Amino acid sequence: MLLLGLVAVGAGFFGKTLPSGFLPEEDQGFLFINVQLPFAASLERTVAVCQQAENIALATPGVKSCTTVTGFSLLSFSRNTYSASIWVALKDWSERTKSEESYDAIKKHLGQKLSQLPGAIAFAFPPPAIQGVGTAGGFTFVLEDRAGKDVPFLAANVSRFMEAARKRPEIGSISTTFLPIVPQLFVNVDRDKALKEGVELASVYKTLQAFMGGYFVDYFNRFGRQWQVYVQAEGDYRTRAENLGLFYVRNQSGESVPLASLTSTKSISGPEFTMRYNLYRSAQINGAAAPGYSSAQVTKALEEVFAQTMPPEMGFDYLGMSFQEQKAAKGVPPAAIFGLSFLFVFLILAALYESWSLPFSVLLGTPVAVFGAFAALWSRQMVNNVFAQIGLVMLIGLAAKNAILIVEFARLEYEQGRPLIDAALTGARTRFAPDPHDFVRFYSGDSSLGNRHRLRGRGAAHHWHGGHRRNAGRHLHRRLPDSGYLLCG
């Protein structure tokens, strides 16, 4: 009993020491690259930088191909001339057998090389663990201006938050999609003068949109397809603000009035786009945990930084996988799930043996298996995530199954008149007879799961976390029955 008590205490210690997480980052066969040039950079510059980024990616061992979309940011879904997204397809898992071709090595190599690109900020980031839930792996944190103030207020707080967050050791990388000081051209319409000239304001704005941007007219059908019709000026006539004098708008008398006489232009800076989250003006922040830290530790660090640096007018929330992690954390705690697992196993065993005492003998072996699972995760610096928790629930059933056979053999011996201790030892030895064969099989399975580089294909991470935990628990659980602890305790 003393040994079992120590094992139970050790299992509780390891359970509290292990960092918690949600879903691990997996090798899904592809990853993304985000490219960000200086604000208002031309599309030609973006294409040139993307070509350099593609050359870096294609020269990386394990990369198969690249697909680039210039003028589009996958993180913010904004369209501009100075952003780009690159889809990097990796070779098949069976072809990536070397250590430098592993997913982590490829991502690390891309991060190092892309950081050296001149004139741009480029970095690689993983896809979300569940496709369709967010656009990127790692964490997605949202800063909210809940007081409804102006853009400079939000920009100042985002800058302060980012500066403090970069100093935290839990955070490996962090970036934001909030672009508050993009160079812009502001066109001011003199409304009083337009009314005096007899020009409708709607006509002025429609003409500006049609010639300087683009105006949708209608659809038409041809070649078995439906096409859209847009009206806009040629590129040479809308590259400079002075070209507004080339465009005219008619007044109520049918006379043509030049737009230059009704408008004035000036250079300003402002946000490229405004994100609204929960109706508040917000800034999206993406990043990843530093090596050795879990998502729960990163979340705690972000909230601590927010509490230390942000004024009362600011709030925060989560997006994508981070939002799902917070929802899961507020649900049924893992301790309750494990407790219910023990309860159901106990009730089933009580019905099986028609006894309230024998099930305790069976369940006394569970702390040993749980201790082995937690110790294995702790020794390999792994995270107690969802996959590991599912493996632990399965382990409770597997440990009970093994103990049921031992107790059943011991019960038969005891009913035949043998002393309690002798019956327990006989049951343990009887069950241990096939164990050398099981041990080799379990050990070889654990070795394959223990070598992460040998796990290939989609979903390898959950096999690594859950399988290693189950096998490690079963090893320790199977080494002790022959001592008679399970029944005699």
C-alpha cells in the first residue's frame, strides 16, 4: 500500500508538472509563407521578392513545389500590392527519410533563410491543426478597442503590447496584421462648390470610382460562360492624382465640369483595412510558442502581458484554434473525465464480480499505469494535450483489463482453498506467463513511437502522443503484478 501510495503521489506530481496544451502541430504535407513589403510598395517589387522566397523554398530539402499569390495576405485576407502568400508543398512522407527533410527541420530552415530577405518581412507558418478552423497554426490573439476610440489609440496600444510580448521567453514568434500607417491619397470633394455648379455629389463619387478605381456595370453571356463588365480608366491615366483634371462630370445643364475644379488631394497615412471583432475595432496578432513551451503557457503569458501593459479601455479575445482551445478549457475539466472513467469501470467491474470489494483490487493497478504514462511524457518533455488525455482514458481501460485477468486467476485459486497471499502470487505469475512475448511486442511498438522521425504521414503527432503514453503506462503496469501488490494491497 505504501508503494502504491507513493506511485499515486508521483502520478499526481507529474500530472501537475506537465504543461497542458490543445492540439499539437502536425506535418500535414504543406505549410505557408507570408511576405510583407514596406507599406505601399509596388506589385513589381512584391513579385521580385516572392521570386527570391520561392528560390529559397525550392532549394530547401524536402520541398516539392511552391504556389504564390501576390497581392493577397492569407493571415488578414486583405488585398494590396505589398503582401503575398506562398503555399509550399512538401514531398510525400515516404520520400522524406532524412532528418533535414522532417517538417520541423524544413520550417526552421525556411525561417532562418527568409529572415535574411532584404526589403521584406517573410516567415513560414503552419496550417491549423484542424483544417477550416482559422488560417494558421500557433496562436491567434485579438486586441479590441472597447472604448470606440480612433485608430491612433489602437495603434499605440498594439505597438506597446507587441514590444512587451517579444520579451517573453514563452513566445517564439509574433506578428500582427494591423497596418495603421499606410501611405494614402485623400480626395476631398468641395460640396458647396459642387452644389453651386449644379453637380450631384453622387455623380462626382461615381466618376471618381469609375475612372480611378473601377465600376461594375453588368453581366453578359458568351462562350457558354458569364462575364462581368467593369469600367475604369487605362493604367497610364490613373497613376497620378493630377490626372483628375482629365475627367469630367456633367451638371444639371448638361455642361461638362472638370473634376479638378471640384476636388483637392493630399497625402495622408491611415490603416489599410479595419478589422471588426465582436463589433469592436480590433487588431489580429499571430505567433507561435517557443521550443519547450505549450500553447497554454503562451496563452497565460499573453494575458499577463495584456494585464501589465493595456489600459482599461482595451480588451482581448481569441480567434481560430486559440478560440477553440479557450472554449474547451471552459468545458468539462479532464479531471472530471478521468474521474467518471474510474467510476464507470468500477461499476462495470462490480456488476461483473457481483462484489464491491474485488473491483478495488482491479483498480489498484491503475495508478501504476498512469504514473508510467505521465513519467514518459515528462521525461521526453512532451505536452499533456488532447491526444495524450484520450490515450490516458484508453489506458485506464487497458490497465483494468490486465488486472481483471490477474484477479480472476487469483479468485479461482482462493476459492479452491489457497491462502490469500499465495492465491494473489499465483494469479500474478499465471498472467505473467505470456508477458515476455507481450513485452517484446509492446517494447518494439513503443520504440517506433518513441522515435518521432520514424512517424510519417498525416496524423503522426497524435499517434506519437497517445501511443507513447499508452505503451509506457502498460510497460510499468506489467512489471509489478508478479509481486502480488494488486490483490494483497
